[in-house]
Amino acid sequence: MIRWLLSSLLLCAACVATAAEKVPDASKIDVQLRLQIPMRDGVRLNANLYRPHAQAGKLPVLFCLNPYTADLIHPIGSYFAEHGYVFVAIDSRGRNGSGGVFRSWTHEARDGYDAVEWLARQPWSNGKVGMWGGSYLGFTQWTTLKEAPPHLRTIVPTASVRPGIDFPLTGGIFYSYDVQWLTFVSGVASNGALFGDAAFWRGKFAERYFGHAAFRTLDRIVGNPSEIFQDYLRHPSYDEHWQALAPNAAQYAAIDLPILTITGHWDDDQLGAMSYYREHMRHGSDAARAQHYLVIGPWDHSGTRRPQKELGGLKFGDASLLDVKQLHVQWYDWILKDGKKPDFLKQRVAYYVTGEEAWKYAGRLEDIAGPRSYYLSSDGGKAGEVFASGALVASPPDDQPPDVYVDDPLDVRPGRLELERGDVDATMLVDQTDAMNLRGAGVVYHGQALPEAVELSGTPKATLWISLDVPDVDFQATLHEIRPDGSAVALSSMMLRARYRESLAKAARIPPGEVLRYDFDRFNFVSRRLAQGSRLRLVVRAVNSLQFQKNYHSGGDVSDETAADARTAHVRIYHDREHPSAIELPLVVPPPKS
């Protein structure tokens, strides 16, 4: 299973601040609580104001729009005040001291616009406003920017959620975590103790999973009936409801301010962060693209704010410990105070290569690596186990029978295994338990041992030819490096509901038995120097987990399905001349053909 997706999602809310942050020097800052910021509809938003002590003269203003509580932002507000900025931590409407009713994603665009323009008019402001924040706070930056407030001068969106793309669902599949996050932000105050009770959530997710209850009932199972959760489930495709929250093509084209995007190889919201970036690169003007910088580090979701040298069983070099807060200050100084460009930003794209433990640079993502395709192959249609796998080969194979795996939604052994394993955060990037326990519910393909070390940097893509004997299934594809000693490193992964094979925006019928093309083109960006003697492993398997909505394969609304709707799926993956299933790898120096 995609372990990094869930381990750091649990930190999504808490990562806006850190208990271990340096204690601010009170002599250098002034704080004003309960600042009231009027919105156009008469609602007032609560905020905490941080300024340099005895501020003399007007300064640029930084702010965040935050659905948790302004108090969580205290360390970062103090930090920016110590470094010569006014910082304002604003509570989203309906949260903490803000008026109105909280409804995730809904009000931030207009409220963000109104906040920018109000902050620009204050006596301590010089009229230049920038935004800060990650995760949900990264989303609030992009959704504010699409409204084009005149006094917004820059945004630094970090690990930015893209609603409908990477949360509350991914590839058309909803997270169980949705109700956990909604519980954290239910009501006026934060329910932090309950949110952080891992045993409670594991137990409630298990209750739904083992009882084969409809996913729609999960909010009631956890004791927090939520109209917001039910509204999520009414939009299982990336429809107009979700699309309206992000900039459209015309709004991207109108962007004319500098942007610094930050994400990580294993950031749960990298898919969202990179989608904003790529769409701006596609629709923005040449001048605007030249002002958009991208930093991709060896980090998970919280690590984009607080880099660590160790993550999930991997250790990184000292260079991985980028001082992200200092980079923010340098960026704001450059844009808002006509200062020096940050030395770190040597080119528009900065990415960290694990294994080599170094930062590298490129003008565009497309300049980093060239694609190299490896084709799926197997001996007699046998690829169902790690030690009896298919192969990744350099040329399309001759006619071969398809590989078949069985996806039985009533099989609860994967859930039992999850409960037995418990917390796997410490080993999430090197763990091979899932691949070793397919039990007929997936297929495995290995490449040949690399004759020399090679850099893989970019976004893998896979094209698979598949037939089903049911109306719908969920897929998970994962790519690992298998090192010469047999240990593994998780590289990239993605999930996809079959009905969204053509587009996340619209479901498409799956004719039973028909061989169809599935493009797995939403893997994470990853950068790693693969060791000499390493092999690549591709696993394609069923999604059967406590942590995700379960597809019972009826073809109806998955949120309403139960055991009564269950149909066992036989998934056939083809690899022959007519159906050349392959994975495309972004290799900087491709190894010689086998």
C-alpha cells in the first residue's frame, strides 16, 4: 500500500507549526490578538498580528488563511516579525474566533482577496502583500491568486492541496482519512486530541472495513455526522465543483507575479502542488513562467516545512537540510524589498537527487531527463509473485498470454495485515510487506540489474492494456528500486479507479472483456541515483485497505456499495505486439539496451 500517503497525511494539520521551533525573542516582536478583518458580506475574520517591536515606518505584510487556529502559527508569525515583516495569521471563517460557518475550500478565494486588500490599506502596511503556508494553506494561496487581488505581490505555496485531485480523493478514490481531518476542523476549536488518537481511528476504519459498511456511513461510524463529508461524496469525479476552486486557463494566463512552489518527493500533496505548477507552465505567459521557481526536496508532507535527514528508513545527506524558513525570507526580501535573489535558486527548477545526495538544477522540468520505455513481459502469463515475477524488457515482447490477478473485495486479509503491522512510519520507504503479500491480488515485474549507476529524475508513466470482467475496479501502481542486497526504496506511486481511465472529470463505461488502454500518468516526481546492480520493480495491484474507500465492483456509486454488491474481478494485463504495456522512465543517462 502507499504508506507514505497516510503516514504524513496524519501530520497535515499539525505541520503548520512545530513544538520544537526556536522560542521567539519577545523583545523583538509585538503581538496583537483578535484583530478583526471585515469581509465583503459583513463576516469578520479573527487574526493574530505580529510586527517588529516598535515598528517605525510601513512594511510589507505576509499572511496566511488558516482553517486550524491562528495560535498554531505563532512560531512562524514571530519568525517573520523578527526578520522585518508584518505577519497576520487569519482564521478561516467559522473557525476559532472568525464569524460565519466553516465549509472547507468554499470561501477562501473571496476571503483571501478581501484580506489582501484590507491588509494593504492598514497604517503599518506599505501596500505590498505576500502569502505563506503549506498544505491547506498552500491551497488558499492558489485560490486567492485566481481572484487577482491588486495588492498581492507574491505567493509561496508549499505542499499545496489541490481539492479533487489529491484530497479528499486521488484517482477517483476517497480516503478514510477524510473524516479524521474533518473531525479536526469540526466546530470552532480544534479537536486535536481526538485527531491524534491513532488507535481510535484505526479501530473505526477497521469497523467500517471488516463490516463491509457503505463508505458513506463512515462519518456516523466515527461519531461525527458531517454534511461536508457527504458533499465530498457527491463529487467523485473532478467535476465543476472541484475545478472552480483552482485557477482556470484564463486565470493562469493572467498571473503576473513571482511564485515559489515547494514540494517533496514523498509529499502527499505533490500531485496537487505539481498540477498547479504544470498548468501555470502550460497557460502562463513567458514572462510569468520566468518568475515561477520550483523546489523539490527529499521530503514528505511535513518535511516541506521542516526537512529531516531521515525519513521512512532512508538517510539523506546534509544538503537535504535546506533552511526553508530562511529561503522564504530571502524570497520575500527579493520580491517585496528589492533585495538580492536567493543564492539557492540557481535556476528555475531545483531538485534533490537521493543516492547522490546533491541538489541539481534545470530551466524546465522537461530538460532534466529523457524518457526510456521498458515493456512488460512474463513467462506463460505468470507474474504474480515477487519471486516468480514478470520482467521489464527493452523491446516489446512477441505474443504472450496476459497476466491475471484476482481482486476480491470480500477478502479482508489485507486489512488484518495492516492491523498486525500497526505504525510503519519508521520504515515506510523501505518496507516490502505489501509486495511480498499479494496473495494473488497483483502482478510484479522486475527490470534487469543495472550495469552502472543511473539517475532517474522526473515523473514515471505507465501505459497498460487491461481487460476486466466487472464494471469497475481500483488500481494501485508502485515503482521501487530493489538494491543489490535485496532491500527496497519506494520511488513513486499512483492510484486510479478504472471508470476514470479516460479523464478524472468524467466516468467512462468499461465494456466487460474488452482490452482497453489505461494511462497511469499521475505518478509522483522522484529523483534518485539508482545504484549499480539495482533493479526496478513495478507492482500493479488491487486497492484493498482500511485507509481507502473500497470498490465492490458493481459499477454503481462506490460510496453506497456493501458486501451485497460485491463481485470478484479478474484483471488481465496484456503485453504483446498488439498491446505493448510499458512503463516510461525519466532516465538522465539511460543504461544500454538489454
